[in-house]
Amino acid sequence: MLPHDLPAHLRSDLEAVIGAARTAGERALAVRATGRWKEEGILADVGDQGADGFLQGFLRGRFPDDAILSEETADTSARLASPRTWIVDPLDGTREYSQHRSDWAVHVALVIAGRPVLGVVGLPAQDRILWGAIGNGRSWGGVLGAGSVARGDSREPVPPRIAVSRSHTPSWMPSFAAEIGGTQVHSGSVGNKVALLLLGEADVYAHRKGLKEWDTCAPEIVARALGWSVSRLGGAELVYNQPDPRVDEFLVCRPAARERVLTALRNSGAVASAS
């Protein structure tokens, strides 16, 4: 249930995309459950395209004047002139999805005039949806389904837990973990790694290369709405609906730990240049 003090315009949009993300996830699960596509790459493509097709149809039907930036659909410059842009990753973590794991996500986010406003990170195989909204100097966020959220001002455990990719470890990660005295928690998909923090299962997530706006926008909004610090690895804010959607750097941590984490990233060689 969404909070009673959520402004009506945010509530309406949020309820709509929560339902859309849930349905897209259910459809992806149904595709996977058929067992028809045995090859991982083909299953990933079918699930990804199916979820994207549904979300594209839903958003264009419900919000015909809004622009869409999606990982699975050809981009156009027309979105740059739109005051409202939906940023979508229909299936974040295709490898995890195709391997019948649960650590993949559906991302839907709304950016108004470049400013992140609301986001949904669906975890279909976990029957959870994390949501967040930001407006008029206030924020709202929560989880639908099992579990409770950990706000950014909650106490960090010792040692802190670092969410990292289950398939590869960046060369700077061991040094960074040593700098903050942290342990590593391996997981797939950006959305799921951020969810680990928001559900109290990890404390820091830092990534340096290869991310696009659709990977980070919805997770950022939910994290910020719950009081977490989100930035590039050098501390700068992320800006959305840009001509080039490449983001690369992404850091989520508790505000109280921000300066310590930024220093550790510099000392470990994670920050390649001013960011």
C-alpha cells in the first residue's frame, strides 16, 4: 500500500507503473517457465523483448505525450525535447534470468526535465517490488512483497558488506574492500545489487564501467527516496535523459559513510578521472 500523503499526481503515475512492472515480470517468468527455449541466449532475448514490448505498449498507451528511453528499443533524439521521459530496462540481468536465477529485475523510471522523479525496481522471481518517489523536497519509498526496507540512515554493520558482480571482480575491488574493511556479497543485475542494500543485505555498491541510464535510473530513485547517497565514484551527481545514455560510474552507500567510501575509491584506483 502506498502512503496516504503521497501527492495525487505521483500516486497515479506510480500505481500505473508498479502494475506495469509487475505484469512485465510475470510475463517474463511465464516465458521462462514454458521450458521452450533451452539455449540461454535465446531465452534471454525472448524474455527481454517480451517484457519490453509490453512496457512500450503500456507506456505509450497510458502516457502518449511522454518519451521513452529503453535498452531494447532504438533511441531517437526526440526524447531530448520531451519534459517527461520514461527510462526502462525491461529485463536487467538477462544472464541471471536465462540461468533460472532470482537476481534479475525490471526497471521503470520517470525523469522530468532531467530530474529523477519516480522509479520502480521489480524483482519478479522474488515477488518483490521496490518503489520510490521524490518531489517538492520530500521523498517516499518502500517495498511491496516480503521483507522490509533499510533506510540510508540505518546503522552500518562492521564489517560493511559490498555488493559485487557474481561473474567478475574489478581489479580495484580487493583494494577497495581492504580500504573499508569490507566483505563481498556476490549477486547479479544492477537492480538486484542495489536492492541488497535497500533490503538490509549489503551496505555499499560501487561500479565503474559499462552502465547506461536504464541500468541506474530506477535503482537511484528508489535508493535516494529511502535516504541513501547516490553519485558517481568521484562524488558528482548523475544526470539523466542525456544525448549519450552512457553512465558507467555508479555508487550507492549510506550518507554517513560517503566520505570514507569516496576516499577508499580514490585510494584503490577505482576513480580513473575526475567524476
